[in-house]
Amino acid sequence: MERVYLDFNATTPVDPAVLDAMLPYFSAEFGNAASIHTPGQQARAAVETAREQVAALIAARPQEIVFTSGGTESDNHAIFGVVGQAFLPVSSSTNVKSRPHLITSFVEHEAVLNACQALEKQGVDVTYLPVDQDGLIDLENLRGALRPETVLITIMHANNELGTVQPLEQIGSIAKEADVYLHTDAVQSAGKIPIDVNQFLLDLLSLSGHKLYAPKGIGALYIRGGTRLRQLLYGGHHQRGFRPGTENVAGIVGFGKAAEIARNSLANDARRLGALRNQLEHGLLHRVPHSRINGGHAPRTPNTANLVFPGVEGEALLIALDLKGLACSTGAACSSGAVEPSHVLTAIGMSAEDARASLRFSLGRHTTQADIDFALRVVPAAVEQLRELSPTYRA
């Protein structure tokens, strides 16, 4: 059976060039990057080359890149690190602690939202900004949420479900004026749209390898020089003490190669995938009555389409499409199986019923015209079949 994969926001296959770069570090080049002998220093050189490659993708300095296990760890390190540094005794002579405040939004990834909720239980104040119908925050709301106690703003760059892109440059200016740290989860934007940490005035940025055709289990946190973070892990002095533990050399090398490929192919990939995404959206809107694009009026990553198909259950449609050979998603892969509708879609004002009737299609480097043609054949047929079975849908 023909199979088409349109769920690249969930994960990507390892690029063959990435795999080739990694393979020696599973066997012949197995040295510990912390060892001073020749095998160890060869591994160290490979890690530092990868650090340069990842830094170049976001216009950072290599020494500002700390490798992690993925986006979730990077988000947690940024949030708990900043707030933990602030949540300290005001002076050495008193046990009175400051009560820090941070700002985020209702449409963040669970790695950010759950970290913020955990901090609330520890007495930290958190402001959750609402978003408009496209998933964007209001900059005046952000300004109004700032307090003297605010230590961090954490707003994602591109939304994983909608693909909508927040105005980071303006957010960065607001954070800079207020002398507040700014963190962004760039897991879904890196390699798809340009990122410049200096243009955006970012202090912290999270990356994940498996969204970039690198393996799962490797990520990075950009930490601007001078940023004060409380240590979360304790061990050796790896990565300037920010992240102790023996480096995953093979994963790091793969991540570096993937970042290099993404940087070199970004413009061409964006142009090609944007054209295919638009063709998919327009074709579905034409072929499926009453369908609508979610978040379609804001700047978006070029590979992401989220549509609502009223009258169907998204999970049922997802299964029907999978049986026909098409893989897509009802939202974030981390939330699959959740009973509640997508928190992102309800935050943009959608009813629970429409949120449950929505699907995300995310294209990738391997998506072809034939894949789009296949989707345009099977999706309308599956929606029509499910609507015929629905006791409530009326054409």
C-alpha cells in the first residue's frame, strides 16, 4: 500500500548525510570528549565543530550553545534556571526570598506550560497571555503584564500546531526595555524560517534535533553570554558547568550536520514547501465543503497547515486516513490520546467541537507533488464518508 507521511512537525527521518556523519562515533571514533588522550580529543574536536554548526543556524557564538537531550530539557533548563536564580535569598543575612514573576502564553508547548505550572506550585507568579484567532499575542498585553518582579518572558517562536510565528523582534525590544530575560522555544521554527538571536534580542533559545532530520534524544539551549542561570544538574564540569554529563558525541555530530544542511537549504526548502502547502490547503478548501484553515491570517512556517473539517471527529478521521496510507496529526504528538481538545485551538477561540474536528498536515524535505496529490484524493473522500455516518452533520 502506498504510504505518505505528512507529520514532519512530530518528527523527521534522519537525513542520510547526518547518519553518515554519525556512524564513525558509534565505533572507531568512540572516545570520551572529556578525555585528554588522542581518541578523546578527536571526539572533542567533533563536538566543537557541531557546536559551530548549530550556532551558525541561529547566528549565535559557538560558546553560547549547550547540548541537551532535546527541546523539553532545553525549555526546562531555561525556565527553571532563570527563575531559580531569581528565587534566592535577597541577601546573605536574611532568609526572605523574592517572589519572581514570569510571562508566557496560553499556546505554548507543554514543555513550557507544565514547567510554569510547576513553578506556580512553588510560589512563583505566572501570567498567561491570551492570543488572537491566529494564535498571536498582543504586544500591548505583554507590556501591561510586566512588573518589577518579572524575570523572564518565554514565548515560542512558531507554534507546533498552527505554524503561526510570533513577532519576536518586537517582543525582544519590549524585554530589553524592561531588562527582562527573553526565552523562546524555536523547536518548530529552526531550519524552516531564518533565526538571528541578536536581531531578536534573545537571551535563551531551545532547539531539538529530531525536528531537523537529526536523531531523537539530542537538542540544544542557546544561552547568551552573561545570562545567569541556576544549575539544574550536578556532576562534572562538562559544557562550562551548564550541563554536566558525558556528551552524546554521535548525537551531537548528527545534530551539527543537520543544522549545517538546514542552514544551506533553508531558502529553497521554504519556497518549495510553501508552494506545496498552499496547494494542499487550497485543494482541501475547494474539495471539502465548510472546511477552514486555522491560523491562516498570520505569518506561518511554510510547511504547516491546520484545517477544521466540521462534522467529523478528528481522531476518527486520523485513523481513516492512516488506513488509507496517509499519516498526519490531530495536534502535537506529545498530546496524542488526550481526551481534551487541543489547548492551542481552544485558546484561539475555537469551540471544543471544531477543535476536535481539526487536523494538522506538516510537510518536510521529502514531501513531493505526488504526496500532495495523494492527500487531495484521500482526505476529501474520508471526510465525506465520515460525514455520511454522522448523525449531526448537515451539508
